Amino acid sequence: MCIEAIGKSRVVIQFDFSGTPRRSYWLLIDRADVSVCLKNPGFDIDVIVSADIVAFYRVWLGRVTLSEALRRQQVRLDATPANIRAFSGWFTWSPMADTVRAASDGRHPIKLGKRTQVEL
């Protein structure tokens, strides 16, 4: 999480993941801590993210940009327009995202032993 990018004292994001199993999680973010909750923490929800778990993982990893996943309706955000615009800045995506994007664009392969590229 990029806590500095969040202008509020607390943000709650609900993730509704489809796939197997279908599950909801909540991120409770405040200036001092980020907590993953398995039950609704009882605060107002700022953003609801609905996605297939694999589609969201592909965004996190860098295989697909968030804007592309939103455009393809693989990920949906339910929030105020301001929170939707701010959402992508709240996250620090996978540390491998830039490398994965570069490999996907053909700029350079990812080397893993005898394999030359990773497909996710």
C-alpha cells in the first residue's frame, strides 16, 4: 500500500473475488497500519472491487494494466468518482510488474533456469 497517497485518515476497500472459492476480503487502511479483514470491519466502504481472482492477480503482477482490466470489465470498481480516480495510486503493485510488462512487450525475456519467459 502507498499510505502517503491516501488523503483520508481511514480507507476501507472491499474485495469481492469470484472464482473458486468466491470470497470477500476487506483492507482497512489508516495512516499507521494496513489490516486484511476476513469479516466486514464495520466502517463505511470507500471502494468495492469486484473481479475474478485470476484477473486481479494479473493486474497486480503487471500482465494487464488496471485501466485495461477496467475497460474489459475484468475488474469493476464501485466508488465515488474521486475514489475511483485515486484507487490505482493507493497500491504499490508487484515489485515484478515492470519486469513482467517489459517481457510481455518483448523488450527482454525473463530468465528462470532453462526457461526464457514466464507465462501467467
